[in-house]
Amino acid sequence: MPAKIPAVEAPHSWAISSWPEHVYPNSVARARWLIRAHKRELFNAGVLARPGREIIVFGRAYCAWLARKKARVAAFDIGAARSREAVAE
């Protein structure tokens, strides 16, 4: 069993242009893609707000949204995630 990685809390809120490196997807460029891909869903979940020109991410709502998506990740099967024994069968 792998060692547990300590969780780091997300900030209260942040702008997409200053995305924290310790928050998934860990970079501004990937965060912009994530926001574009799920914009409507994120706005409906209360994760995003646009008070002016800048889009703001609310940390608590974003963490809750990610937690709801967690079940989909476990079922996602890719070759690199399988053990060598499973690939040989």
C-alpha cells in the first residue's frame, strides 16, 4: 500500500491567472483547459464567478466538485495504471 500523501488545503479563492501550483491541475495552462472544458458545469456548481474581466475560483466549491469527480477517475482504465501482471494476462 502506498504511503499517504498529506493533503494541502486549497486557498479560499483565487484567479485563474494565479492558479496555485499545489491545486490540481497544478498549472495555469492546464487550469485554463479544465475551465474551458467544464465551464458550464463549474459555473452551475458555484465554483466560478466573474465579477469583472477576471474569473475567480472558489476553493471550497472546487474541492467539492473534484471530490464528486473522484469516482470517475478510479474507473478510468489506462495501460500505465495497470500492473505488469495484469498486462501480461
